[in-house]
Amino acid sequence: MVPAAVLRGVTLDCADPRALADFYGALTGMRELFGTDEYVALTAGSGCDLGFQKVDAYRAPQWPGQDVPQQFHLDFLADDLDAMEELALELGAAKPDHQPGDGRWRVLLDPAGHPFCLTSS
């Protein structure tokens, strides 16, 4: 029998874990599972949590440029792309000019500069 690893969570580096957790909590409805000044974890009870860890001298990724490359990005399913984009922008996200995908998804940047996508499929 081959052992299987189950994804438990994803952790994002940032300068301010509390601020980024507040952003994603408001965007997704996830609630705080654990928090310190150095690390905050959000959960929705699905078994895969979202964490934010403080990194001294944090440098935000530059997207779509690669001067400071993105390491990954998160994808979120949204029933209403326009409404979810509006909410994300109100919460502090930014929308870069470069939008690949012919409208099938929207690329936004969280307050720490991490790209994330909203999609309806």
C-alpha cells in the first residue's frame, strides 16, 4: 500500500499576518482557528486551512513581471464574478491591468501582493 499525503493547508508569507487573515476571512467567510503575532490560521472546517506567517523584510511578488516571482496563487470559485471582484476590491485587493484568460477568470492581488484568481468554473 502506498502512503497518501492529504493537503492540510496552505500558508502565505507576508509582513502582517493579522491584516492578511482579516482580508481572506472577509473574502471567504473562513474563521480564525489560531493566531499569534507571527502566524494566523483560518478554517472553514473543510480540513484544508489557510495560514499567514510573518516574514521579516517580506517582498511582495511582482505580477505579471518576475522581478520577485510568485511562488503560487490561490483560485477561488465565485457564483457571481462581478460581485466577488467588487467585494475583494473593497477589502483592499488590487486589480492589475494584465488579465489573461479571456474573461474566464479575474486576477487580483491581495493586500500583501499575492496574486489570486476568481473563477466561475
